[in-house]
Amino acid sequence: MSETFDVIVIGAGPGGYVCAIRAAQLGLKVACVEKRETLGGTCLNIGCIPSKALLHSSEVFEETSHHLAEQGIIVGQVGLDLAKMQARKGEVVGANVKGVEFLFKKNKVTWLKGEGKITAPGTVNVAGTDYAAKHIVIATGSESTPLKGVEVDETRIVTSTGGLDLAEVPKTMVVIGAGVIGLELGSVWRRLGAEVTVIEYLDGILPGMDGEIRKQFERLLTKQGFKFRLKSKVTSAVADATGVTLKVEPAAGGDAEELRADVVLLAIGRRPYVTALGLDAVGVALDERGRVKTDAQFATNIPGIYAIGDAITGAMLAHKAEDEGYALAEMLVGQKPHINYDAIPGVVYTWPEVAAVGATEEALKAAGTAYKVGKFPFTANGRARAMGATDGFVKILADKATDKVLGAHIIGPDAGTLIAEIALAIEFGASAEDVARTSHAHPSLNEAVKEAALAAWDKAVHI
Ligand code: NAI
């Protein structure tokens, strides 16, 4: 055994690196195994961070191309230097991954470079060397779910990885799956000039989100130029030298139709990435969807082996993985942290943004919970008017009897930032009245949250 650690975390994504740093802060001797050349996992390298860089740049491009004249700003011909935009994205990623490396050094976390394999309880093999650990944490994340008949080459038929790296703007793009990745990356390429068609198996976009928000979002994206083919499935996609030929059928069955696209983005979900870890041999149990089975303390069925993040049950979100990594490190030193899964927000970083936390109306109805709804549109918010960003609304759900906030759903400008207030309200067990009576700066978008809370508790003032 070459070296012994208190904790070896496998995977340096947001779940793994946060777990490693927190464990080191708490006095443990920690190593983190990562096979990629850089730290930060999918999120920092090929996920959240590069996509947000491109979402930002493409948003500025679209705004400058089409929406400045209405504010009296005259610009000349707007051009696109995609290579430069991609290079900037690379710099953003570089700064972030270097930041994690710096944090590892600062906290004395050892980076074991290479692919980690659990060869026995308490032993991790990395690039041919065995390391011992009292605790092993699986934080290996997820990978894009494949689809039969659609062979990904990351050039013409891409997952989110290739979809972030296109060297030219496709004239036509077909996106398979109207989920978060499809709508975010579809937005990037549509803004830069692609004609985007989204093929979705179900009868609406963003399944699982609030019904009213989904409908309004679909309308707004359609107005922006997105084409949606709902209740449809792709049965094959074949790339050739000039593009891709797809076969699309009604989800319920029926005649197939052929479509052509320059690029196809496959975004039908992600699945846990745990296959190369040697879990079979050590007997770590997986569930029916290939996720590592854990208890509420993230322990697997094998003593000393834990799992967090996308590799286990729950929403596949970087911040959920971070919260779990942080909590697990504390549990390993005997602390008793708690994660409130009802207070974990989800955000779609499109324009407008979509954000949610807590229960949907559909879920409350299904559970038979008596609830109240407070809604406030951005058309009635002064700041949104000043910004020319009046599409959307805030919807707050509160318990009918106690007024306790149960959920919030926002579509509109900066929804992803606005939702944080309601996440905090839910975390603190606040009532709609508590939110409504909290002073909100004027003029701010946050006032729409206050007004929705007022509407849920009693009556909004500004509508
Ligand atoms: P998703 O689960 O969000 O959406 C997949 C969509 O594909 C669903 O609408 C589903 O009905 C549809 N679908 C499934 N099979 C299909 C088929 N054969 N044909 C047509 N449609 C089909 O998955 P997505 O967008 O790939 O994202 C993966 C994960 O990454 C999600 O858990 C998401 O939350 C996470 N993510 C989060 C982001 C954020 O927080 N902003 C950004 C990007 C990803």
C-alpha cells in the first residue's frame, strides 16, 4: 500500500471536490482521484460553466443584433467571431478549473491523477498503485444517456459535450429531448443563427416543471423561433458527409418521416457513470436505474464506501451534489448535518430563465395538500419594464391553513437569482406573509417575488 488516507474521494466534480475540501477543513487526510487533465468534473469542464459562457455570449449577440434599436442605440453591422467566442469560453473554464486546483493545494487535498478503481473495501487503485482509505466516496457523476439508432460522433451527432464545441454555426439543428440541456444549448445555437427543431417524446417541454410555466415557456421559445415536435420519437439518425438524416415517428406509433439537419444534439437525459469502478467485484449494490444505492447518510451496503451526486438518486444538479459532498464530509467526522431536498432550486438558464423550488401545484394536488397560489406578472414590475423584460411571472404556493411557503415557480428575467429568496424561505420554514413583509428594494425584480407572496398571503398591491 503506497499511502493511507482518511478519505479517498473518486471524482473531482462539484460533489467530489467539495466533499474533499470540506473533509480536509475538518482535519482529515484526504485524496481525490481524477482522471481528467483538469479538476471540476463535467460541470466545470464540459457542462454548467462552458454552457453559461456560451449562453452569455450568445445572449449579448442576439441583444446587440436585434434589441438595441428599440432602446435608441444604433450599432453598425454586428458580426460573429465564433472561434473567439469559443476561445473565451475556454478561458472561463480554465480559470474555474485552476481555481479548484488552487483550493486543493490550499486545503492540502492530494490529487491522485488517473482512473480510480475500488479493488477491495478500503482500497483504491489509481494508475497501478494501491492506496488505502478508511472512507471511500464515489462521486463519479453521470454521462449522456445513449439512444438506440443514434450513434454519437461528437461532430455531427453530438451530446452536450460536442454541442459546446461546434466550430461553425449549423444552419439547421435538431435537438432530441426538450429538457434542460436541449433548451439551453438549443438557445445558444438558435441565437447564433441556427434553425432549431426540438423533438420531444412527451406532450410538453420540461417535464416535471410547473404546468403553467411549461406552457408559457413553450410559447415564448416558439416566438423566438424554436420549432417543437412534441409526442414524437427519433428512431434513427445517420450522419454523412454533409449532415444527418433522422427518422421521426409519432410517440404512439405510426408512419416515420425523414428529417435532415446539419447537426443533431442528443439530450434525452443522463445516467450514472459508475461502470469502470469495479463495484461488481466489491459487491456495491445498484438500483434498477444503475444508481448506487445509499441510505440517508450516503452509505452504500459495503461499510466504508459512500456515494453522492449524480451517481445516486435525486436531481442531477451540481449544487445538489455539492450539498451532499459537504454534508457527507461532516458526517464522516461525526457531525449531524441535514439536507432539505425540498429547498433545492432548479434553474434553466435560457431567456427568459425558468426557476423552481419546492413543490409544484401538480404535486400538491396529487398529495391532496390544500394550498393557496399567489401570482405576479413581470409586466407589472417597474424594473422589468425599464429593462424591456416583461415576459413571465412569479408564482408562489403556500399552505392554505398555515401560510407556510411550499414552492415557487418563476419564469422571467433573472429567475435563477430570484428563486434563491424562496429557497431560503423554505429552508427557514417561512410563511408567505414573512416573505411579503420583508422589505424589498425598489425598483428591483425581487419586488415581483414580494408581490406574489403578498398575493398568496392576502392581496398584491401593484396589480
Ligand atoms: P432532461 O431529463 O432534463 O430532459 C430529457 C428530455 O428528453 C425529457 O423531456 C424527456 O421526455 C425527453 N426524452 C427522453 N427520451 C426521449 C426520446 N427517445 N425522444 C425524444 N425525447 C426524449 O435531460 P437533459 O436535458 O439531457 O439533462 C440531463 C441532466 O442534466 C438533467 O438532470 C438536468 O437537470 C441536468 N442539467 C441541469 C442544468 C441546469 O441546472 N441548468 C443544465 C444542464 C443539465
